[in-house]
Amino acid sequence: MMEEARFTLRIHPILMNKMKHIAKSNGRSVNKEIEQILKWVIDDYERKCGRIALDDDEMPKSKTEIKPAPDNPMDMLFKIEK
């Protein structure tokens, strides 16, 4: 199992409480919900600007793969039906 990086996030209490609602509706912890959103943001950035190449020293020791995000990740986040 890969050791995850730790990062302290300061967030406005209103945003945090709203994130709790979104995370609960998606069956995730707030931490996992934020991680999922970050994956979607990075994937969207790479689609528009090209893949971000990391140096060997920036890569984790274990080779775990991050699956690409769907085309409309925010629809999944907010469960928007079309």
C-alpha cells in the first residue's frame, strides 16, 4: 500500500459544511471527496494543456495508477441527470 502525502488545508467553515453534505451524498469522507475533485481538476487540466510529466523523484515508490476522470466529472459530483 502506498503511503499517502499529508497536507493541511484551511477552509472556510461554510465550505467545509457544504463539502460534508456532498461527500455524504456520494458515500465518501470529506477527505476522499476532495481527493476525487482534485483528480478531476488535474485530469481536466491535462486534457487541455497536456500531460504533466513528473521526475522520478516526484513519483511514489509504488506504481499505483490513477484512473482518468470521465468527460463531465462535475455531473458525477452533483449527480446531474441529462
